[in-house]
Amino acid sequence: MTVDSAKCKQCGKSFSRKECGTTSLKLHLKSQHSDKYKELMLLEKGNQQNKPQTTKQLTPLQECKKQLTQTDSLKNKGSWGESNSKQKEIDKLVAEMIALQNLHFNFVEGVGFQRLVQAALPRYNLRGRQYFTNLLYWGLSTESVQCILRDKGSNMIKAMSTANFTDANCTIHQLQLCVRSAMETEEFLSPTLFYYTHVLFFHRWNSTYYMMERIFKLKGSLIMYSGAHTIPIPTADEWLDLKKCIAILKPFEEITKELSSATTTIASVIPLIYTLKNTLETEKNKEDTSENFKLIVTKMIHNISVRFQDIEHNKIYTIATYLDPRYKLKFFTEITKEQVQKEILGILGCSTTSHDEGPSSPKTPRSQLPSTSSSTYSYIQSCLAEILSANDEEEQNIGGDDDDTKRLTLSEKPLLWWNMHTEYSSLSTLVRQYLAPPPGSVPSEQLFSAAGLIYDPLRNRISGDKAAKLLFVKYN
């Protein structure tokens, strides 16, 4: 045998071995010398059996990570029972997936999903659509309902009273009614200004406000355009009136946005309403405010006072404001302060004579109060910050003693503050109860749009009750 060729010892025939292999010789033996080929096969088989087996030793960690085959898994263990905790956990996750992804219930009976679950979790007993559409017990009782927000319709008030639920007015709805009442007066807009805003409706006053703001911003362009085209243009006095309208409506627009935020709590209602009235009073007393606008502002202030006259006597608002470390007792009279403290002590089951045992109310020196020059504050927030920093009197607290706890700035989160300060654990139940309700029904009204996503061509016959349950699960 050489590098390029191999010679058969039986017949002397030479064969090329370009790849340096012996395949050509084996094929020659198999076809021409079958007895020698059998001897060769027996010899190779014996050598293979005598070769020592070298297996890689697995570490304990690798042994734990070793994945069983589906056959081994089914052979070693059976399916989970209905009472198995892992079975219940997977059932819950599948139900959440249906709700969160807006899937139809038939999804769990699809061949592809069943194959996936069988391959990933052979021991899991996949439920059918009927299991996920029926939920007998939600674990929610009427005692779990802390507060229901409603409008001020007599039917809604009667319904909440009959059902014996704690309820509160939607603050945003009340503000809209105050603005609409003022904007419907004849003195609010001159005929020329009404020409620019008549395409809007007063029941959507914020659209009118945005239109006014845009018109005033384009004042220069409109005046130049009117020089080349015959269109009515506001006079100098009417431009001033437009500017005054914007100044009057701006606090309402900012407060509406603030109260519509998903992170705002009902604790902000009393401070913001107080600030709104204070801002309107300031606007009314300005020298450039005409008599007509003074009448309009006076009417707004009167409407606000009438519609929000009971909030300082409603514990839903007062206790929430007290528990908010940004406000505390700042916006209460001495009588209201005492009433709020007694109300909290009564809920906690404390006597009014044991003031020294209760947690103290958060307080801060005036130097720690929020700066009114912060560019992150809106106009109404700046006004609120000024009120908080002005005339900072000594505030009473449940413990009756002053402490060094700083008042939070307006940009800080009260719920996060309570979560970090575990020393006031006796008030944690009250915090969860009274700082949970939102000031308005905007988050709930947004669910109407979300409900439209539940119905699709594959789920167009779902009942309203099941759709409501899916919506509840998805957003909770």
C-alpha cells in the first residue's frame, strides 16, 4: 500500500486511494473475495466491542437541568389532579391570557394550542371553553366596594342610597356644569367672536377654549389675511375680551386635566376647588376685567360654591385630604380639623383622650414647601403651591404634637410615601380605603372604548355579562 494506491494480497490488483481511504478495497473484497470480507467484518465487530466505553460524567446541576422526553415524563408521572396547585396556577394563567389578549374562548380548543400545551406541559389537563366561561365565585362582596362615583342625577343618588353604597359626585362632571352655565350667558362672547367659535358646542367647552386659544395665537396672521380678503375680524376691544375669556377658562381646563389623570386621587378635590375659587377671585379683581366678565366670574364662583358646598362635610373628601401628605389640614377650618381628627380616631377605635398614642401628621417647615417658580408646574399648580406656602400656621395632628416630617411637594406621590413609611401602619387601612377612589369617572368611561375591542367577528355573540367579566379581569 502506497499513498496513492492499494494492492489486494489475494489477486494482486491495485486500486487508487485518492482520499487516503480503504473503501475501494472493501468493495473489492465484498464482490471478489466474500469469505475474506466476512472475516474482516467479524474482526471489526470484535474490536468495537472490546473498545472501552467513554461516557461524559454529568454534574449534579446538569443532571437537574436535563430535560425529560415526553415519553419519560408520561411514564414516570400521571396528569395533575383538579386540586393540584400547579393545575390551578396554569388554569388562572390561561384565563388571564384570554382576557388580556382579547382572545375568544374557542382558542383553548384549537389544535395548535392543544399541541403546544401537550408538548410543554404533558401533565397539565387542558380545560375546555366551558370551564373558562363559567366562574361561580368572584370573591367580591359589597363590603369590598369602598366608593362609587356618580353624576348628580336624582336617579343615581336614589340608586346608591337604596343599595346602601358609599358614593360621591364626579368632580369633573360638576366642573363642566359650572362652565357651561357661564358660557351660555349672552355676555360671554360678542357676535364677532362667536362667528369664529360657533362651529363648536358649549357642552364641549374645552373645544371652544382650544379654539379661542388658537385664534388668539394666530392674531397677527388673521389681521394680515383680513387686509387682503373681506372677512370679519375682531376689534381691539374684542381681542382683549378673547384674552380675558382664555384667562378665565384656563384654570378649569388645567384642573380638568389634573383630575382626569389616572394617578390623581380624590384627596386633590378640596385643594384644587379651593385654588380654583381663589384664582377666579383674583381674576375678577383685576383692573382689566370688565363688568360683564365680573358678572360671569361671579356666577362661576357661585356655581362652584353651590355644587361643592358639601365636600368639607363629606368624610370621603376630608379624610382623603388629611391623609395626603401634600395637603394635610391646610385647607380646613378649625372646626373641620377637629371633626376630621375625631372621625379618624373613631374609625381606628381610639378614644379622643388618647391623642398621644396616635401617629402624627406629616409636617414640614416652610423652607421645604414646593417652589412656585418650578417650570414643571402648570398655572393652577403654581397657584396651589403659593397657597400651600402662604400663612403656614401650626397644624394640629392626631398625636397632638408637632413632628419633623416634611410636607411632600406637589410632584411627589402620596401612595408611594405611605408605602415607604411603615411607622404609620395603624393608618394603612384608611390610606388604602380613602386614597383609592379617583376624583372623576374618566377612567371608568374610558372602558367603553376598551369594551369595543372584546367584540370581534370570532366573538360577536358573547353575552354582555361575560363581556363585563372579561373587561373587569383585563383592567384589574
